[in-house]
Amino acid sequence: MLSQVADPVVARIAGKIAAGERLDAADALALYGSHDLIAIGALADQVNRAKNGDTVTFAANQHINPTNVCVLRTTCTFCGYARLPKEAGAYRYTLDQVLAEAASAADGLTKEFHIVGGLDMKAGLAYYQEMFRALKSNFPHVHIKALTAVEIAHIARIEKMTWRDVLIALREAGLDTLPGGGAETFSAAVREQIAGKKLAGADYIGVHRTAHELGIRTNCTMLYGHVETHQDRVEHLMMLRNLQDETGGFLAYVPLAYHPDDNVLGRELHREGTATSGVDDLKMLAVGRLFLDNFRHVKSHWIMVSQPLSQISLHFGVNDLEGTVVREKIYHAVGAHTPQGMTLDGLLELIRGAGKIPAERDSFYNVLRVFDSPAPEPVGA
């Protein structure tokens, strides 16, 4: 598959992929340990091209974060967004505030609302049912991708309902798909340190399995760059791959870089600024592409790793970028210095600059329109 690879580990794995053999945990560990980033990226790029060609998709989406009140305020040490109910800066949107923030979707360009927030005891099933129904009534063309597995389990707990019944009720109110947030890193030891009382990794998988059984497609993530080991990362990926083998219900995998500013964990680790390196960011995407062979889509979240690095990632196995967003709050609360949104022209320029073909998609990854590549520069320009 690749010729003249210097690292024998990557060369061996390239041969394995060329032979149609599935990578195992030891292969993934070897890739994380390899320093031949260019060879790993080239291998991931070839695998991605076989699945998706040179097309890079994005969604015209808008993030809405209806509440930052969270019962895990003091136990999720990596978070700088959450607040206790009476803490300065705490908020919970009224329905009118949600609709006011969503109003920019009235022009028809926004195709998806991405809705996540805190675990708020006063934001139960009725709160979200009313919200989703109103959004669907006012913006029937917009897909609702909302509530992480952690939020679904929280609603189930406070309403004394099953995950299944909560999902059914929310689907009837307008929920279309689930985002992938809240996964963090599945390792119990890691979760004990960074999110001690958060939904366990096996339960995260359980909520997604339940959604898939109901025909609700979902996305998945991994938070990396904090205290996890390579072994923790591989075990996390294995759990995602196993569920995808079982249900086929995941749409995309999105690795999320940890930001250490303005949170307890960052202070404990004596870190500030960007916690992850560009090498690690690119390797996370490339290894995800190679190991998650049953996923078609791997997304780079430019808000977390910067626009330039996301552009480079389009040659490291990535075929999808986080979209126009409009206004993002959660990662900017912990030190992200990227813009809170990106224009359509900005996204097109970023994708074309990587030599790729930009295409707008819907939330199920169906291509809605393909943008022509820009005309070549005149000779001598």
C-alpha cells in the first residue's frame, strides 16, 4: 500500500491493511508509539480516499447550549463551562431565549441545531420536549442533533424513566440524532480522576446501543490529552468499534482535544495553553481512521485544534469538518482561542486550500451540494 516506509511498524501495518486484515489492539498501540507521523498520515489518507475520495463534507450547523447548570460542577475537573445553580454566571434559557438564539436559522441556510448543556435538575424531559417541539414548529427544515448520552441518562434518572422511554419521548418531540459528547475516556481509572461521578463508559455505550435499537443514529467521541494512556485510548476505540460492529448506528467519530485553561484538572497538572501537540492531534485522527474500519466518517473539530491543523488533517484520514457553528461556548470556556463560528466562505477556503473538494452535507452525511473547485491561478500570478 505504501512504498519505502522507514518505520517497520507502519510498514507491517500497511501490509496488513493492504491484505484486508483488521487491525488489533497491539497494532493501534504500535501506531500511537510510532514517530513516523508522515507514514501514518499517508496510510490513513489512502484508507480515507478509498472510502470518500477527495470530498470533504461539512454541515451548516448552529450550536445552542441551553443551560450551564450542572450537578457535576465540582467533580468533572476538566470542565470550565458548568456552574452550580446559584453560582455567578449560571444560566438556564427560557423557551423564548432558545428561539431567539435559533432565529438566525430562519434564512434557511442552517440545517442542524447541535444542542448540549449541563446536567440541570430543572431541565428535565418536559423542558426539552417543549424546546424541540417549538424548534421544529418554527424551523421545520432544521435537524435536531441533541443531548449527549450523559444528558439522556440524567433525564432518565430525575424522571425515573428508562433510557429507552426517554429517547422515545424525545424522538416524538423532534429529536433526530444524538451528538457524541460525554464519552471523555472510557477507562474507569481515568474517569475517577477527571469525572468521578459521570456516567460510566459502559453506560455511555448502553445509551447509544439503545438509541441504535430505536433507529436513532448517533455520533461518538474521545477526549484525549489529559491523563489517559495509549492503552486507555485503544480500549476506548475498541469499545466504539465493537458497538459499531453490533449495530452500525454510529455516523462519525470525533476525537476531542482537552483544553487545560480555566479548569481544576489543568491547574492540578500545572498546564496552561494548548495541552495537546499538533503531532498528537494528527495521530489521534489518523489512528482513528485506521482502527475504526467500520466507520466511514472521521471528523476534525476545528474549534478545538485550530483551523490550520484541521486543514492539515484532511491529509491524515479526515473527511469531515465541524461546520459553521455560529456560536460555541463550551470549549471557549476552557481556553479555546479559535473563532466561535466560521463563515461558509471560510470553510470553503479551508477545504480548497488542502486540495480537497468541499461539499455540504445533511446530518446523516448525505451530500446536499458539491462546490466547484476554484479556477487555477493564472500562470505568473
